[in-house]
Amino acid sequence: MIGRIWAIALNTFREAARIRVLYGIIVLVVGANLLSILLGQIANNEASRVARDVGLAGMSLFGSLTAIFLGVFLLYTEVQRRTIHAIVSKPIERWEFVIGKYLGMALVLTVLVALFGVAMALVLPLQGASLSSAVLKATVLAWFEVLTVAAIAIFFSSFSSPFMSGIFALAMWLLGRVTPDIEAATQTAATWIRVLTRITLEIVPDLHLFAVSGRTLDGQHMSVHAEFVSWSYVALSGLHGLGWIVGLLALAALLFHRRDFV
């Protein structure tokens, strides 16, 4: 079983590595980090702050969009090309196929996040800053966010078309990022609106947990430039993301198992 899943993961990694869009995203990330140098020169005495903000924002944004793109198209491509018929006819379970696809995507996204981190690590010294533990923690949190978004995309792709899967996954990512703001905005609303909002947010992953900088946690303002979260918070947030990943992949495998490819 492990060998079959790993074979699918490696094949998915090779397939994703041939997608030219990924190389365009890498160019965009490098360009964003170079832009941070220019913006840092414009901002008086804020060069290091701009470099961190732009680097982490690019990591989260481009990483999540890449996760949605891969999750939507890699699974659908197998169906579109009819290669799924040859795969499911072999001694391999459909859930193994789904897990293998996700693991292959996770490998690609891990490499991308690592490249984002390296680019930021090279830019920070040029701006008079160093790669602090706060930046490292924020990078790990961004990595968990990207992997969770990939599971969201795989879930929708298991039963929907690429266009609708992309819309649903993007909407879920945006909602997950602003759940505290939505809750705060509906505090004074009617009771039925608050109840409906609460139910809706319960089925949305708390992706805001991975974007802590600039938010308030337990009454304390968190910033990657100053006071930041502990490694225990990073670990607990990672477990939260892992729980969503396992749950979403289980649902995706169930839906994919019931799907008719005729």
C-alpha cells in the first residue's frame, strides 16, 4: 500500500514539475522580493519591515493560489485524459490514488515554500535584517496553511469541475482568513444572522490561525517584527491544520470512490 501511494506521489511530483505556471509563480515571488528592496528604500527606516512583510505575504498568497491550482487540475486531468480508467483497473484503491495525489502536491508545495523562504532569507540581509526565529515560525505557519489549502482544493476537485472547484476553494480560503473579522462584524446583527454565520464558520478551516502577524492573540498584539507566538502555538496550529487535512482527504476519498467515470 505504501509503495503504491508513494509511486503515485512521485509521479504527481514529476507531472507538477512540468507545469510551466509554477515557474511563472517562482519568477513572481523572486520579483516580489526584489520589489521589497525598492519599497524598503522608499520607506524611511522601514526596509527590514517591508522585506519581511512582502516576503511572508508572497509566501502565503502565491503558495495558497498554487495549492488551489494544483489541487483543482491535477486530479481532474486524470479524468479528462481518461487515464483514470487505466489506473482504477489496476490493483489500487481509489483512496490510495487520492492520498498519493495529495502527497505529490505536498512535495511540490514544500519545495515552493522552501524556495520562497530562501529568497526572503537572501533579501533580508540586504535590508539590514536577519532571519529571526519569528520569521522562521511565520514560515512554518505559512507552510501549514498552504498544505491545508491544498487539501481543500483536492476535496472540491473530487466531485466538481475545475472551474467550480477553484471558486469554492478560493472562497473557502478567503473565508478562513477573515473568520474573526466576520464574527466581529456580526456581533450586533440579528440573532438568526449570528447563528447562520456561526454555523457557516464552523465548516470553514480556521486559516487565520496561520497568519498571526498583525492580529491580536489573547489580548496581545502579535507582530513578526516584535513579539510573536511561541513554538507551542506553531505546533498546536499545525495539529489543527493536520486535523482538517485528514478530514478533508477522507471526505475526498469517499466522494472519489463513489464517482462514476463512465
